[in-house]
Amino acid sequence: MAEFIKIYNENPNQTAIDKVVKVLQNGGLVIYPTDTVYGLGCDITNTKALEKIAKIKGLKLDKANFSFVCNDLSHLSDYVKQIDSSTFKILKRALPGPYTFILPGSNNLPKAFKKRKTVGIRIPDNNIARKLVATLGNPIVSTSIHDEDDVLEYTTDPELIFEKWNKLVDIVIDGGYGDNHASTVIDLTTNEPEVIREGKGALDIL
């Protein structure tokens, strides 16, 4: 049975954040709020935890399109090849915000992602998510628990999320009601930015 923890986005309690981070460091799975839908995440460095998330989603780990949730742009150089100034300007304009940017992956990707040519980078405009990553010291690998087919209440109500997921994860954070719209996904690996999925993020940042 998962633990259900209330954390306020305005001023996340550090003791509660530390508790969640300890679970992540021990290979646990956590459901947490973002500026869009709630996310299911684990420590990027823990391959067993990554495999657990892939299994829950019914995917092979090397085929899964997970996002790397970062605290700020300082993590970019760890996982992304050098990008040009126009690409960086788009990132600076849009982040933190409801976007996932597909960028060219570097040679330093964690073992589970070594074969990937690209990575999805996310910096949510949500204090809980960013404080988790800042305290952990490296990104959280994340996938949304959004149901693509229907607007379902459980994707926004933390108590219903807990009811549905409490046997599959270690902690569910109640950070208030989530959003029903996923992030806007933009591919920045080609000459022109390409919108892969139009979500909550506006396109005037391009």
C-alpha cells in the first residue's frame, strides 16, 4: 500500500520532500503533481525502478518515451548534446512551463537510455516537482498518468489517483487538483521546431 502525502505547492515542506526523495533513492515509484497532469516517476539512475515503470505502462524500457524532469536548465549539458543559441532561447522563453522538448541525447545518458538518439526534457512550473528534483540531485524519469482517450476524473483528483494506483507505487503526493491537459511536445532536433503534440503550452514561444 502506497503512502499518501499532502504537500502544498506554494511552499513545499522540506521534511515531506526529503521523505519522498529517500523513497526515490531506494528505487521507489512516486506519483507527483506537475503544471499539467500528474506524473509517475522514479530516479533516473535506478534501472530497476525504470523497468518497473515501463512494465506498468506495458512498454519495453528501450522503447519507452519517458520525459526527464529537471529542476532547471543546468541539467541539460548532462544529457543533451550542445545546442545552438536559437534552440536555447526557445527553452529559456518556455521553461519552467507546460512543455516537453525533444532534444538530441548526449553520450552521457544513463545506461537504460544509451541507445536513444533523443531525449524529452521537461521543467514543470510546479514547486513540488522542481524541489523533488533539486533535492534528489538529478532528474526524475517521468510519464504522465493521463488517459489519452477520455477526460477521466481520476487523472485530476489526487484521492482518486491514490485509489487507482496505491498498489503499484510507493508514494502518491497530494499537491491539489491536477490538470486534464498534458504538456505540449515540441521536437527541436531538426532545422525547424516541430509540434508533436499540442497540449497545455501555447505555441507563441516558438
